[in-house]
Amino acid sequence: MAYSLGFTLFAARFFPRLVMSVALCAAMTLPAVLAADNLAEIQIMVRQGQYPQALVSIDAYLAARPRDAQGRFLKGLILTELKRPADAIVIFTQLSEDYPEFPEPYNNLAVLYAQQKQYDRARSALETAIRTHPSYAIAYENLGDVYAKLASQAYDKALQLDTSNAAAQSKLALIRELVSAPPGDSRMPSATPATTAVAIAATPAPAANAAPVAPATPVAKAENGAATARQEVTRALAAWAAAWSRRDVKAYLGHYASGFKPPKGMSRKAWEAERAARIKRPEWIKVSYGAPQITLADKQATVRFRQNYQTPHLRNATNKTLVFVRVGNTWQITSEESN
């Protein structure tokens, strides 16, 4: 199972080799088309393994377009192939700061950290990727790989301290068996030499004479329902922050329930006008947040987190509490507090 790389228009994997594509808008202007052509040519160099030449070309491309996200991301991939992980980390770190709503730069940082055996940093980067995009499957897969490596290290340490620890021995043996499974084994797809992976086998079909599975208890059903609700609320929170970061007023306001009560006794109309003006005023906005704490009660979820807000002229951090309510199949904000 290879750690994976990808970012908006580009998709790449370390294994079996780089595979990238560019989606072009038919309505591009001539300069934009030429720029895209330049990137396509550089991608061909990368696919052919001409990494030094590709680096020269991408540097020339970025000299005229230093803020171009696609070009910067491609440079990060090239630097990775040139075995310059420190420089690639700088590229992906800057992209994560400029585009905090995108999970891919965080995922790529995790790949590079994992290759350097900085598994705690890799775990943190992947958890951030998942917070920004809860349905980003690659990050979950990579996070499982990182957890497996962290578990292996922990069991190794336990055995160093107590060589007679039979439980640690059996658990470590299980992980090593999983991560060394041959290609085609359902427990784990093949992995690159630079990565360690573990996967759970698919659940086999029950035998004809197998005993029937007992129905889920009310407690189990409640726990499953709560887990699903947390996932839905997490996705709603990420979408709200992403819309704000994109300065998409319509999408941002769409996350607030009809019963939302604006602060300071403002009318809903006045509050929406004020929010629209504040969102459109700066050239760009970056909104990110720390791990949210979610408390569920009936069809309501209280979410507390540390919010980071940045514009060209302002940067601040605040504690925020959002109260979501289920509206049909969605979760919308009915209350918002900052302190």
C-alpha cells in the first residue's frame, strides 16, 4: 500500500510511478492555455524521469507565476523525486498555509514525514487533512499506515523493557505478518520499500452452517448513530470553513439554519449583509481550526474548537462554539459564539 500524493488538478502516487493529469477549462484565455501547455510539457518530463530538466522548467514557469498553486505543487513532486525532501516539505507547507481548505498538501507532508520516520508529525498532518476534508479516503488510508508503524514501535519498546511480555510479542508478530504479506494477499496490497502498510482483510462471506448473527443491541445502535452524527457534523464544519476560505458568500450563509439568531440583536438580513461585506473585503481569507470537540444531544451538536483566521492584513485565533441542528439530511448552524 503506497503512500499517495494528489492536489486538485494533479494526482500522483509514489507507486508504481508518477501518474499525473491536467484538466483544462475550455473557456481558458490564450495565456492560460499556454501556461497549461507548459505544465503539460513539464509533466511529460516527469513521467520520463527527466527530473533535473523538469525542475529547471518549473522554476522558469514559476518565475512568471510565483503564486500558481498547480506549478508549486508540481515542483514539490519533482523535488521529492530528486530526493530533496526538505525542499519539498517547504513547498507543501507553504501550500497548506495558502490553501488550508485543501487536504492534499497536508497529505503530502505526511508522506515526506513518514519517509523520514517522523511518524508523529505524519499523523498530525494526516489528521489535519481529514479535518479539512472528512471524505478524503487517501488520508485515512495513510493514517492507518502511520498508526501501524507507531504501534510497531510501541510494541518494540515494550519488549525492550520486558522481553517476557507475551502479549506484546504476539501483537508485534501480527503487525509484522500483516505488513510483510505477499502481493495478492487480501490482508495488504503491495507496498513500496519506503513505506510500511497494514490493512484489514475483507470480511468473508458466512459459511452455510454459520450461526446467525445476533441483531445489534439498542446500545450498539445508539453508538453507531452517534458515530455517524459526529462524522456528518465534522463534514458540515469542514464545509463551512472551506466556504468561508473561498469567500463564497452564498455557500457560507447556506450553512446557517433559518432559526439562527445573529449576535447583538441584529436582524438576519442586516447580519447577512454585514457578513457578505466582511467576507468580500479582503483579497483572500484563510480559516482553519484545531481538533473539534463534539457534544451530541438529540438532534443537536455543540462543537467547540480553536479557530485560526487570516487575511492579508489580519491574523487572529479565537475559541469558537457552534451549535448545529439537523435539518433534513444536513446539519446547519443555529448558534455561534466566540471568546
